[in-house]
Amino acid sequence: MKDLKAFKIEIFGLSNSTHDFNFTFDDEFFSHFENSLVSKGKGTCDVVLTKTDSMITLNLTIEGAIELECDRSLELFDFPISVNKEVIYKYGDEEKELSEDVFVILKGEQEINISTFLYESISLEVPMKKLHPKFQNEPDSDEMIYVSETEVESQEESTDPRWEALKKLK
């Protein structure tokens, strides 16, 4: 995670007003997170930071695409993402997380690193059922698109010989 310095915002010298920041993410960004749901993708994150004496508010707008594997056909496809999030950092005596979007930071904090929050926001956009766009307009069915040859052979051989004997009696 030490290589994610590009996602740090220096807040110590900022005046109490609104500031804009732009970040880009790509495949290298996702490689820093182990056991990631997303391994490839690219896009931008625009951050509007509003600093006051008591807190900092970040409004993140994330646009891009991530590469997913279709659950039905195992094809890779680009899934578009568009996220708008607000994160609040309040000043306090100790660092802690009050909720998923509200954090307490020390008053003398020098910088904020948004990489983890950016990664989590993108990961939450991954749908439970990942379907290639060519299957989006088809109704749901239990029919499998991908079947290995060993599964077909095992289904043919799994006929019980007793049933074959009963069929001969007809």
C-alpha cells in the first residue's frame, strides 16, 4: 500500500474553502489490494474537498469501467461504473471510524489517503450476478451455456443398469 502515494491529499496547508483534485486509477491500482474482486479497470475520480475549522467533506465522483467475468459464459467484459459518494472527516482527539462514511482524524493530521475508500467504493459496484451485456435482454433461465465434456460423459454413464432392465420389460 506504500505505492499508493498518488492518492494522498495534503490537507495541512489548505485554506478553509473548496478545493478540486483529480485522480486516475488503472490495473496497477487494483494490484495493490490482495484477494480483490476487481483486478483490472480504469477510470477517474474527481474530488471536491470542502475544508472548515471543524471538519473536511469530500465529494467523490468516480467514473470508469472494470473488467468482470460473466457468470454464464465466462467471457470477460467491461462493466461501466459511476459512483457519487460523500466522506466526512471530523477533527478529534483520536482516530476512529464512526460509520462507513464518517471518520475522526487528529487535529494535526497532514494528509488524507483516499485509496482504500476509492477501492471499496469501486468494489461495491460489482453486481452479485455478473452477466455479459449480450445476455442482459434475455430472460433468466436455468439452462447452462458452458458445459464441460466430462460433465456430459458422466451424465450419460450415470444411468442405473436396473433401469435399463426395466425399460426392456416394456
